[in-house]
Amino acid sequence: MSNGTIIIGAGHAGAMTASFLRKKKYKNKIIMIGQENHYPYQRPPLSKDFLTKAIKNKHLYLKSDAFYKRNSINFLKGVKVRDIDRQNKCLKLDNGEKLDFEKLVIATGSLLTKINTGCNGSNINYLRSIEDAIKLKNNLSNKRSITIIGAGYIGLEVASSAVKLKLDTTILEMEDRVMKRSVSNEVSSFFENEHSKHGVKFLFKTTLDNIKDCDNKKTIICSDGKIVQSDCVLVGIGVKPNIKLAEKIGLDCSNGILVDENGCSNDPDIYAVGDCTNQFNKLYKKRLHLESVQNCIDQSNTVASSITGNHKPFVAVPWFWSDQYDLKLQIVGIREQYDEKIIRGNIKERKFSVLYLRNRKLISIECINQPKDFIASKKLIQQKKILKQSYLTNPEALLNENL
């Protein structure tokens, strides 16, 4: 048996790569290395159902212990890779152990953007891991108020969970609207109104100056002089690809590890998957750094196919989602360089879609409680067909009638 494949990173991308390798009849060794003392788990519920106790810890895990044993996937938990010797194809762990590999997959995910403050770390929360989520859940269960720094997906999802738990909720956002980098003005305004109806207070065009301790509370000092007092704070100001190890060993990186259509880096024996990557997308004819579960799954399938010798170049249409209250936001595609925007449905009825077109071809869509539009749009974007305007503007017509 050869030295097989080592996967660095035990998140969604790493777990799916191992799973796909076995599904594709890969017979050699598979070793997964994770810094956390957990098997791979789902991260999206951490900001939603997990906080409100609608989902329990055990239901977060992607696969059971029995799955890894049954599929002969050797799992090293609580271990960090210190260095990689590309020439001799071996890596060194922080416990001093050395491991040889035939193929290497880097699935190191992303790193949280953190802040420096003048207060102690108690009741200052981030949300990336199970431990982060447990700490935040405990805070939400015994506190009366929370201030959230950042009105992106994480901030808004946690806000909806906090409201369900009857916490007084305030959000600070440096931009002039929520999810500004992700959605249209219409969708942004819609979600701001929905949160406001539930009692969430927004401070826009506001940045954080400092946080200080005041008795058992946190005093949040804003750059414009505003002061907010809160029992706890959640910081959700984004992430960046974790490329430290890749850069250290000389892999090409730029806003992620640069990989080709097969998920391979500039080293033919080293692949990368998930949030740590930057991959060329044929559909949009540009490189994309994506942070989504579906991207992790699609890339993992591509890399497993490449390692087993059955190359299937990555051609998936990117899509994302967010659950807030009883609203499901689903986004397909990238809305850059569009020349037309169409709104389908009724915003007041809380069921509508925002379509982005270029040369009468759909390139992106934002759907709120519109699953049929979401499903149809994936094929429409991929097929690049010129669409019938009458169907696009008529909410009674199904988008798939354009197919």
C-alpha cells in the first residue's frame, strides 16, 4: 500500500474529500488531520438552530465515528501541522511525528478577523467553532442584551436567534445598509425592515473605537462618540482564507491558494479545497474565492476525482443561503457587471426574487422564500440562454419555462 493521501483540515471540505475518495473506490491510505478535538461538523447551524437549542451537539456532526472506522479513514484530532517538505513529500506534526504522503489536500478553511479592545475577553464572542458556539449559547441563555459588530450573514443570523431568545439586540455596521457586499438594495432594505420589526436596533456608518468593562457589562464606544452598553458582544466582521501553511511552503496564493479547474495547486501532488482556495470559474471567466458549504462539496468531489485519475473539471454555479426568522435567502451566481435588474414577486408578501441579467442572460438571482425560482435559476445561469422577458417579469410564470 502506498503512503496514500493526507488531508490537512477537518472541516466540511476535508470530510467530504475523504468521503468522495472512498466512494470513488480509492484503496490507499487516507489520513485526516484536524486541530479541533472534534470530528467534522456543520458550521451553518452554529449561528441559527444551535443557539436556540433547536439542534443538539450530536446532530451537528457530518459523519459518525463508525463511518471513519468503517471506511479506514485514520483521523488525527487535536493535532497541528508544523511544516511540509514538498521535495520529500512528508509533513511534520506539532507532536514531532512525521508522515509521508503520495497526495496532499489542504483544507484549512478560513481565519476570523478579530479586534483589539481595552476590556477583558469575557462576554466577547466570535463564531467559528463548536466551542465558540457553546460559549455564545451560554451567554445568550443568561444575558438580557447583546451588541453585534457587523451586519453580514453571521451578524444577522445571530440577531434573529437572539431575538427568539428575547434579548435586547443592537447591531453596529460600518456600511450604510445590511449585507451590502452580498445583496441588492431591495433585499438589504427588506431584511433591515424585518429585523427592525422584531426589535433589532441598527447603528449604520458606525465603527468600533473601543470596548471597556463596566461592572458586569460591556461599554461599546463608537467612533462617532455613541456609547452602547450591553451584557455581551458578538464580533462578526468577516474571515480571510487560512493560507499560512501554503505560503510557508511556497504555493501560489492570492486571496486563497490558487488552484486549477481540478483543484490542484502549482505543486502537482498538492490540492486544496474549500474556503482556503481561489479557483478559476469557467462560467464567469475569472478566479473566485468562495465561502460556502456547496462550494466545499463541489470542490471536494472534483479533487477526489482528480486524485483517483478521473478528472472532472470544476464547473459548478456558486450558490449561498441564509436563514433568518422564517425567511430563507438563497443566492445563485455572481452579480457583477449586470446590465439589467428585474424584481419578481411581491416584497410586501415576503416572497420575491431579484434577477440580474447581462445581454438578456441570467447571471445571478437573490430569492426570498422562492424555492422554485432558486432551483430553476441554477440551470438558467449555467446554460447561458437568452431569456424571454415576459416570463421573467411575470411572477405567475415559472422560470423553468424559459428552459
